[in-house]
Amino acid sequence: MRTADTATTATTATTATVQTTLRAEGFSCPSCVAKIEKRLHALPGVERATVHFASARVEVTHDPSVVTADALADAVTAAGYPAVVA
Ligand SMILES: [Cu+2]
């Protein structure tokens, strides 16, 4: 019997991760992308971080109870790329 309480968007969720998009400034080359991704991956609670060079957007999958969207923006800003939550 099928039940109605199965989460429609459930994938491999063992933790309550959400996806946050940041808008950042100051990218000038692909090595900036690697630097930002590395910085974000180093934070506890970050599951995935993808920088889109052409659109200056950063998509981060994270557990908001461990690291907030604002903390992600702060980390990117601290790396030298002023960032805000989009
Ligand atoms: Cu660069």
C-alpha cells in the first residue's frame, strides 16, 4: 500500500540539506572558481558547492543547522569575492 507521506523531493537525504544560491563578485579566471569551491567544501555542513563562472553564481548544498546561508556568503567574501545570498 502506498502512503501519502513520502517526501516528493527526497533523494538521498539523511541530513536536512537545502540548496542556497549566492551571487559573488570579483571572479576573473577559472582558478577563482576552484578557490571558492575549496573554501566552501572546507566548511562543516557543506555537502556540495558549485561555482558558475559565467553567471557569477555559487550553488551550495548545505545543512542549515550546521552552516547558515549567511555564513556561506561570509566565507566567500572572506576569500576575496564579495558575496550575498541571491
Ligand atoms: Cu582567478
